Amino acid sequence: MRLLFPTHSTKNFLTPGLSSPQKLPELPKLSQHLQQPHQPQAPHQPAPGAPPAPGASPEAPKGDAKPIQTPEELTFHATNDLYLTVMAVLFFPPLGLLAVFFCHKTWKANRNSKWEDAYINSGRTVWMDVFSILISLGLIYAYALYL
């Protein structure tokens, strides 16, 4: 049985499910990398991801401004718990309205692929919903108990 990782004597390895060895990709040698002259970017173009220079006109977005989400991204969206939020607004509006705010922020973050913000606001939405419903049930219980 052959090993699944390369040995020092060969550059071949087997992948699970395949019976023939495959070649590992060759890496460029350091000496080749050092011999190539360094080509700096033109001074009028900022580095990729850098903010534009002061006084420079920002580039207008081309075409549709909506971000395109892949199906893989859509599977990772945070829940917004809209129906639970509606119940929270009906039962105890002060916290329910705060839950609506966080639900809206979750929806916007999901739409813009800001997953960290979406999950944070989703958690806040659920906490506000639960507290709102529990407080309203406590008030109903206290009202029924003492009247």
C-alpha cells in the first residue's frame, strides 16, 4: 500500500480513489524569482484595495450596484426571525420595535454579504424577541394572578 503523501525519493502521490500517481506541481526556484527585475506600479494607480488618493475622483460603479451572491453564499445567510419579531411587537412593543431594527440590520447585512454583522444582529434580534415575549407573558401572569 502506498502512502498518501509524497516521500523524499519521489514527487508522486496517490489521491484517495485514484490508482495512478499524480505529479506534484513544480514550485518556482528562488533564484529565478530574484533575477526578475521589480516592476513598481504606476504612481497614478493606487494599490488594489487601497483608498483613492485625496482629490481624486472616485470611480463610478459600473452597471448594477447590487452585489451578486453565489448559491454558496446564500446558504450561509443569518436568520432574521421575522415571524418571531412580529410576535414580539404584538406582545411587548418597546422591545419588539428594537427587535425590528435588528431584524432590518440583519437583512441588510445578509444582502451585502457582511456575514459577521449579519450573525451579530441575528443574535440580537432573537434576544430582543425572547425578552419581549417573556416580559409580556410575565405581565399577563401578574395581571391574572393579582386581579
